[in-house]
Amino acid sequence: MAYRWKNKIEVDEAVVVVMNSLEKGPDLSPWLVRTMNAAIKDSDPALGTYFFEEIQKHAPGAVRFFVRVE
């Protein structure tokens, strides 16, 4: 079963996970990237857009890891 965000709180939690991962090094684990990309793809498009907005604000170094689906 795919990982899906149900609300903005879940997206915020995902952004914090990405931020914490980046604090440990410049790269994200392949598992985390796959999981976040699946959530972007499978969740409400508005939540995917919100994820990108929050990543750009709080973890701009992570933007390159994620596929933008519109």
C-alpha cells in the first residue's frame, strides 16, 4: 500500500523528516525519496503542491530529489 498524506499536518511531518535527514548529510536515502515521491503522486494534488512549497521554504536543498507531478 502506498503512503498517502491525508492532511497538511502529515505533509508538515514529512517535511520535518526531510529536514532532519538533510542535517545528517547532503543526500537523502533512496527509501525516503521513493516514499515521498509516492506520496506526492498518490495524495491529493493540493497536498503535493503544499509539500513543494514547504520544502522550498524549509529545505531548499531537497527540492532536487523530488519529482514534480502536476
